Amino acid sequence: MKKAPHRLYLTEEQIPTAWYNLRSDMKEKPEPMLNPATGQPVSEEDLYPVFCKELAHQEMDNDTPYIEIPAEVLEMYKNYRPSPLCRAYNLEKALDTPAKIYYKFEGNNTSGSHKLNSAIPQAYYAKKQGLKGVTTETGAGQWGTALAEACCYFGLPLEVYMVKASYNQKPFRKAIMQTFGASVVASPSDTTNAGRALLAENPDNPGSLGCAISEAVERAVTGDNVKYVLGSVLNQVLLHQSIVGLESAVAMELLDEYPDVVIGCAGGGSNLGGLIAPFAKDKLQGRANPRLVAIEPASCPSLTRGRYAYDFCDTGKITPMAKMYTLGCTFTPSPIHAGGLRYHGMAPILSKLYHDGYMEARSVAQTHVFDAATMFAKYESILPAPESAHAIWGALEEAKRCREEGRSETILFGLTGTGFFDMTAYENYQNGKMNDYIPTDEELAVSMDRLPKIPGVQ
Ligand SMILES: Cc1ncc(COP(=O)(O)O)c(C=O)c1O
């Protein structure tokens, strides 16, 4: 066994040149998206009004195992990839655990997160199709920043609907997006029917990812040659994020290592879906049996307390319906600081893996998340994003279990980003002003009881 360096960087030549499509190895595929008007599965063509053609194709492709990464995309990937696989020696020592803790750090770019991995191909395909621009939503702001960077690189106009809670908490995020030339609107806004309807009900609505999606989709379908792009949840996004897992697998192989447990935070599921991709492949093919663990906020517990059902991907109910673990698209999570994890549903691919017993899930309250974030920052010299700190919490729990059981397991987790724009949250935590909000069963039932009724389906 080789001694792992603190930070292992692959060479540019070792960056994988194809994404891996996890669906190709799933014996039972995720359920198809349904057209809300007909209750029938959507076709690739049905998606053309919303998505550009290549991305609609990737969305529907359940069979092709590897999809070549276009040369132009690889070129921009090289601005910040390969990302390092880090060994948390200091943390291991502090925890006095026999476990080996590795993490894949995706925060080494201006967007500060893994989101750029999908922003680049989405902007590239949109430009290649000759679109006049794209619209999107952003929660914590990382996705919007990433897409602003990618659109700027390919010369494509961008309009971002930013969840109002984050817009107010992180004004500098907006300034970065504007630096890259994007226009940014706080959601819910009065620029769309979806936004106006929500504001009429409650002028102080803090917004949610589902609501921002409705607004961005509405702008795309009513705009001229403008399409919508999404930073998570969709099959295509998990496909692009497989670069994270593929690089991790190459690096671990160089170290003669293999993870016993792979952990990621889960908002819409894109980083987790990408990180676990090659390991889930081994599991599906029966070659290895790593545990795959999602960590979600206790305030927005779609996997651990949601229902596996067809639901709209957005609050405004204008997207197709996806079968996923969901709290109901009308659920508005409390404005916790991990804005990127405030989504009512979970990627259909992960939902299916979880439903079929290939994946586990745990939820955690935000004060515990910040305990973990602070400990990690002290020992690893990286200030994590609150979203990423959910995965850190999961890794610490596993490392403590290893200590109690005297087991030297190999833990791999995804450190999706940095938290430099989350200092209000860190400050609240330090001043004892941070609250945990965990919805009651009755509160969750309100939105889950409003799940769509589809004759013959649910
Ligand atoms: C740093 C960071 N990590 C994780 C997430 C969660 O998204 P996903 O579940 O799609 O990876 C976000 C979303 O905004 C994020 O900004």
C-alpha cells in the first residue's frame, strides 16, 4: 500500500475523457418522467421546448454507458480540474480513529463548488445549438455563479432567478454573477406569473429552489430561442457530475485504495450522484459492495421522511413530473443556511437506488452541521460550505463508529465547496444564534397530501 499524499492531483492526461451514465448499469431504470397534461411518459421531443436538444437526448438516454466529453468542455475543465483527492490525516488524528478519511475537494474554482462540472457542458451545448440565451435558478448561489462563468466563457447571455433567502444572505454572490455578465433576479419576483402568484399569497415568501425553477422555466418557454438549464436533480446533471467520481476512482486506484463507504450531501442529488457513480457501478455489477450514504438537512428531509411518488420538479407545476422521494412541491423549507439543500425532491436516479436498497440516507440538524464544519476547518485548513459540511458530519460519524468498533475502514466523502459567502451563518453559529428547525409529521403531511393524483398511476 502506497502512502497517500495529503493532496493527490492527477495529471491533465489522467482526467477521464468520457462521462459515465449510471443508468446504463441499473437493471431497473428510474421511472420515466410524465407529461402532466396526458399522464404519459415524455418523449425526447417533448423536452425540446425547455431543454436544448443534446441535453434532452442525454436526459432520456438510459443505455449508453460512456458519453464522450466534448473537447471544448474538457478544455475549460482544465481551468480547474483535476480536483485533488485529499487525505484528512489531521482530522483522523484528532478523532483518534483507525479509519482512513479521504475527500474529493471540488471548491477550487471561482464558483466555489462542483456546480461548474455541469454548467460547462450545459452552456456549451446551448451555444452550439445557437440559442440566444439561457435561464436558470440558483439556491445558495454556487450554481448561478458556475453557470455565469461558463456562459461568459462560451459567450451566452444568462438570466438567474436566485432564491430570495440566499439573495439577501449573500449579496456578493450576486456581484460575482454580474461580473461574469449575468442578470440576477430575486425569486419569487414580479417578472413571472409563477412569482406573482406566490407573492400575492405571501409578500414575504423567502423563496425556494422549486419556486425559482418555475420562474426560470416560465421565462424560457415564453422567451425567444431561450432555454432553461438546471444545476441538479436531472439525469443529465448527474451524468456530467460523474467526472467527480471517475477522477476519485482513478486516484484511489493509484493508491491501491477502495472506499468502504462513500458519503455525500444531498440537495437535488447531483454531487452525490456524480461521486458515487463508479462505485455504484461496481455495486450494481456485484464486483464490490461499498456503502453509499446521502446526508440531508433535517429541515428538508426528502429521502428520510418524504414519499416515493410522482411530483412536479417545481413549485409552479409547469415542469414534467418525476418519480422521486419528495416532500411535495408545495413544501417551503425553513430558510436554513445550507441554501443549496433546500429542495423538496431528490434526483430520480438516486431515489430509485435508495428505494431499491443500494443507498442509505441520514438527516442532520444544522447546528451539528456547523459543529462538523468548524472542526473540519480547524484541522484541514479549508472553510467548507454549509452544504458540504453535511457530508463532513456523515464522515465524522462513520470515523467515530470505526473508532468504537476498532475498524480501519476507508471513508470517501465529497467536499463540494467552500463557504466564504456563508460567513453570516458561521457568525450566527459562533454567537449561539443558530436555530434548528425540524418540521413535524403534520407539517410535512400538508404538502405530501397535495401530491398530484394521476389516474392509474397514483
Ligand atoms: C456547495 C454545494 N454543495 C452541495 C449542493 C447540493 O446540490 P446537489 O445535491 O445537487 O449536489 C449545493 C447546491 O447548491 C452546493 O452549492
